[in-house]
Amino acid sequence: MSQSDRELASTFVPADIEAPLYEKWVKAGYFTADAKSDKPPYTIVIPPPNVTGVLHIGHALDHTLQDVLIRMKRMKGFEALWLPGMDHAGIATQNVVEKQLAADGKSRHDLGREEFVKKVWKWKAESGGAILDQMKRLGDSADWSREAFTMDENLSKAVLTIFKKLYDADLIYRAERIINWCPRCLTALSDIEVEHQDIDGEFVQITYGDPGETQISIATTRPETMLGDGAVAVNPDDPRYKDLVGKQVKLPYVNRMIPIIADELVDPEFGTGAVKVTAAHDPNDFEMAMRHNIPMVVIMNEHGVMSGTNTQFDGMDRFAARKAVVEQLRADGRIGWEKRPYSHSVGHCQRCATIVEPRLSLQWFVKVAPLAKAAADAVRDGRVKIEPKEMEPRYFEWVDNMHDWCISRQLWWGHRIPVWYGPNGEVVVVGADEKTPSGYTQDPDVLDTWFSSALWPFSTLGWPAESDDLKKFYPTSVLVTGYDILFFWVARMMLFGLFAMDGKQPFHTIALHGLVRDQFGKKMSKSRGNTIDPIEFMDKYGADALRFTLARGANPGKDQALAEDWVGGSRNFATKLWNATRFAMINGATTQGELPVTASLNGIDKWILSRLSETISEVDGLLESYEFARACDRIYHFAWDDLCDWYLELSKESFASGDAKNSQRVLGHVLDQLLRLMHPVMPFLTEQLWTTLTGGESLVIAQWPIANPSHIDKKNEKIIISIQEVITEVRRFRNDQGIKTSAKIPGRFIAPAEFAPYESAMRFVLKLEASEFTPSANLQIGLVKAEFDLTGTIDVTAERARLTKDLATAKKDLETANVKLNNQGFMAKAPAEVVVEIKERLTKTSADIERITSQLNSLPAK
């Protein structure tokens, strides 16, 4: 198809092009990676969103940045694999289906385990994974042929294999420990499934022991758990309690005698300096009890209801019991002082917002110490880089201080723990290819969702088999993710990846970005009403506008603000490019044939090629360094300022004259290269413009632009900067005089010879007629003097007022500079570069005063 047969619509409507282009890309197989290819691999695995999820603004940022890298590397000739998939999201998915059952008056127990799991799979097939279509809407160039799900057959096989390997290595064990328990979801939770919120509680002082016997007062925010106390602890150096250590004190209501112990964990400045030790309901107390062999008394059932205390409080909900215990203590004269307000951090279930209960429970754990050391070493020895580097301490803070990981969940949806119990207490772990023993019973729990997610970088590539994908694409290249899940997911992938893959790290680089906040920098939340729906923004402004806005705000490791106006501004930018390309095509811009030799080009063409080469070089380096914001800013200013505002304006004369063969080819080349450079960030817009302009097949498979150092011409760039200053000042002058934009006025330039080749273009842009005249006004702009005949057009009074104002400003600047330079104290302390800057300002200001005074003197009397 010839260029004359191709044309762009008069207006840019994102909805008209996005869906057809995406369908074209997928149908052509552009996103499908080839494990047999000789190209160097570049791999990113998408952090798998929950099967229950929808695209939120954090996803949109995360996916945009990953897609930018994948599209760029694909264009650079890499075998780029961006592997998509979903997480089965144990608790969240089970909750969804249980709510459906509850609406029909049923529970999962009415169905039984097998039927309930079938129902979840049915829900997944019918309603799960809506987010995948939303990812396509955003433009994700993911390899959908490799789409994975954490409960796919092969990924399930990987789970069984790693469990057995860890168990056989003595890195998985079963024990009674304090875990996070959700009384509503009725399951253990990992630390990452608990969200801590500051809430206003009450601090209560309670006296233990009866009058005439040993007594001691403790302070607590959880008086209801006193019924399960196994001891009272004080600091060994606290003189107040020195004589009490080793004695027994009676615990009220249960009438159990408990010891008073000394432990350095106790802060003598906190409360009364004596604390209750409730080992079965507090993690710190549990550790203390282990050190001192204190009994662990469970006083609540799985629903958070008091149980087994043999008091009047049995059967009460934990919060009702808290109030009742305090009332009884007060009635019995055991409250030392009234309740005191006390704000403290309390864990809540991430899924249902229920307050988490620390609970002693028999669970399965991963022994993380040796795994965590390997994960730390991989970063310390440089095998894995963290970008930005200043985020490394946060990573080490987590991995150097990790607690053993509770991996069992009391759910039905998920990977069943592959442990079988025999009739005589035998315990057998069944691997992926092993038969289950006859007559044995399988552990009823499932594994923490993060257990299977931790395998994602290699299980999705075929492990435990030595697949072609695994050989080609592992280790993966980069993990792009928010810093908020650095510990939750990233660290766990490091633990398992290094262990399973014989020390090969799961990725070479961890590129961390920040969170998306509202335009005022506040965290988004439904309660604040400041959440942003990316789908709504895409509906209104297009996917490219949202992508560009997010990428332009993405500084490594830093949070970013987002406002609708900014997305609208990005849409305006897209429209500007659309219109510029239409103008170029209408005026004969072409990508056919070789570029003219540099010596044959005019200065304006040389300038834009120089700026293009610098821009390509800068943007390429910035993207490779994950400096997305700076890269997008550079693209924006080149496209809007250099190309549209200046090059097209300065070239209009040559286009209008019909003698612009060289400029037509240069403009075609600049647009071709710019659209390639922009494609990873704004794929839909650039694809439509580029294929229409060039007739090429697709930017997805086009070559990445390469900077041409021979085009860089700093001398010419300096001249163009001066020309831009002249044009800007003359335009300001015309505007100040109220001269219509379309009006032509006599004008000329008196300038050094190097400006001569540009004078005609400058006149064309500024609408200055070349004629003989006696100047009635002039402007001195650097080395260039502009003279005008404004007879009958200039408002002399307004011009005199403008110049007088400018003169006053210049004189004030001169005075300020002189004051500083004459201040010996200032000069003695000021850095040398500051003094140089002030002296340069003094010289410039003096020249400005001379210029403005001359202009005032040249104005007509009226």
C-alpha cells in the first residue's frame, strides 16, 4: 500500500483503535516467546493477581512498567517472555464461594469437602480471572499461550516436590506455636495476611493475689486473657520486685498459683513494670514461657469464644469477656487505677478485617534461617541487584530477622498438605510421583497461598521437569514490583528459588517502585473515597494516557501522586502527536529511502536530528536503569517542545514553499524513530501512527531506535536555542502590544552571520514582512537585534509601561547583586560557584538595563 493510500482519522479516538490492535497482536503471535530461539532471553513473570481480583491502580502501574521493559527488549532483539497467570488466593476465593452458599442458607459443611472444592473450581471457570481481560485492555503484551494458575497440574506437582525436598532437608516441621488466627475465617494467617492498624484501646491495672498473701499489680490491654496466665514477669534489675521473684501469686477467679519470674524482655518503664505471661495467646509471652518452662493454657476456642476457664466467663465472646472481666475486677477491688486510653497497633485479617487472635496451635512451619541466609547472601554478593540500591536495607531488615513461616491453613480450597498419618502414628510425606499409602489419612489443612506463589518464577517454566522453557528463561531477568511486598512475596521467592534451583537466583534484578497515592499524596482507601478505578480512566482517556501518566510518575522506589487532570494531560499529549503525524503526512513526510547526507541539510533539519539522537540515547539509558519517570519526561519534551512546537513551526516555510524534499524525509525519519521510542509506553497510539506513516507491519516487532552520534551538532543546537529566545521575546512583544497573531508587520533582524540561514524561517513564524522601513521600535535579544515598524499598530503607552516595568526589575536585580558582592561577611562564607553565579547575573543585568533603556529611548513620543 502506498503512502498516498494511507491516512489517519481527523481525530484521535482511543476506543476506535485499541481493541482491534490488541486482537491483531495476539492473532499474529507477537507476544509468544520461542524457547528454541537463538536470541538472548529476557524474562519477566507477572506477579500473579488473585483469581478474585480486579485491576486496581497499583496493578496498572506494575503492569505498565513491566510491559515497557518487555516491549523495549523485544524490539532490541531479545526473546522476550512475559508470563501471565493468577493465584488461587485460598482465603479470598473460599470466602467468595462461602458467601454464595450462605445466601442460600448453606455452609461448606453442608456440601462436604469434595463437593465444595468442585463448586470453587466451577466459580473459577465462570467468574474468576476477570482481571486477565482487564490486563489485555491495558495493553499487556503477555504470552497468553503460557498463562498459568497456581493450582494447574504442573504447578501443583511443583508444590508437592518442593514440600518433600524441604521436609527431607529438615526445613519443614510440625509444632505447637503462637500463630495469627482469624476467628471469622477460622484459619491461621501468615504475617503478610495481617494488616496492622492503630486503634484506641484501654490500659488496665490489675492486682493479683489476696490481702495478707503475695500480691503484685500488672497492666494490660487484654484483661480477658488473664484467665490463661501462666506467670507474672518482671525485669531482673527492677529493685521494686527483687524480693518477689521466685514466689507464687494467686491468679484471680481461676485460683491457680502462678510463679513470679524475672526476664530481661520486660520493660520496667512500661505500665507497672510487671507483666502477665499468657503463653498461649501472645507471641512474646510464648517465647518467655519457652525460656522459663511456663505452662501454656488455651482459654479461647477457634471462634474467639472463652472456653475451658471454668469461670462465669466461659461462653462469652472475647470482647464481651473483656468488659465483663474488668467489671468483676472493679467490683472485687482489684483495679489499681481506672482505665487509661492507650493507642496501639492491632492486627486485622487482610480478607475480612476481623481482629486477629494470637493463638497456640499445632501447625506446619518452614524453618527459614538457612533459607533466609542464602537469600541475603545472594543480594550481598551481587547475584541479585535491588533497584534502587537504597532499598537494600529494607530487604536485609526482613530476611535477616525472619521468623519461621507458618504454612498450614485450615481451609478446603488450596494445595492439600501432602502429609499422611498412619493408624499407629506414622507420618509420611508423599511426593509428586509417589503413591499414597493405603489406610493412611491425609492432613486436612492446605498450604498458605504464598507457598505456591513462592515457586512462581520456576514452576511456571515447567519445574520440576527440565523443560525447554526452564533452560531458556530461568533465571528470570527482572522482578518489577511495589516495595510494599518486598518481604511478603519477593523474599519468599528468593528462599525457595535458591533452594530448589541449586543456588540459581529466581531473578537478576528486583526493580522496586512505590505506591500510587491521590493527587494530595494521601494513601488511597475506600473509606477516604479517593480510590481510582483505572478502567474508568481508560474508558475516558484511553489506555495510553493512563500508562503514560503512571510511567511518568514512576521514580524508583518512590511513591507517586495521581490526579485525573494529569491523565487528561497525557491524552492531550497523545492528541498532539496524532495531529503532528497527520500534518507530516499531509505535507509529504516520508520514511522511504536513505536520509540525505548531513551536509545537504538546512540548520533546522540538522538541529532536530541532533536532538533526536540525544533523546534516543538518554531515554534508552534511563529505561535500562528503571528511571521510567525521567525517560517519559524526556520523551514528552522532545515530542512536544522540540518536534511540535519548534521544528514543525520553523519548517512550515519550507513545507509551504513546496521545496522541502530533505525536510520531508527528515520529518518522516524523526517521527519513525520517535514512535519506536514511545511504543513501549504508549503502544496503541504509536502502533496506529507508525503503521499508517511507514506502512510497516507492527512496532511490536520493529527494531528499537539507535542513536546516531554523527548527527549530534552542539554548535547548531546553540544557535537554535538563541533563535528560540528571539522568537519567544518577539512573540511576547507582539502580544504585549495587542498585535493580532495573524497580522503581518514590517520587521528585520540585525544579527551575526551565523543567524542568516534562519532569518527567512524566523520571519515566516513571526509574520514579519521584509521591506524598507524606518524602525519605530526594537528589541535586543542576546546577540540579535530585532527592529520593527509599528506605525499605526503599536500601543506606545503599553510598550513604554512594559519596558519601564522590566527596567525597574533589572535595576532591583542589579542592586541585590551589588549588595551581596559588597558584603564582606557573605563573600567570605559563600561557595565559589555562588559568587561566580552572582557576578554573571550582575553582568547580564547591566546589559539588560542598557538594552531596555535603549528601547525606551527609541520609542515614538506618542
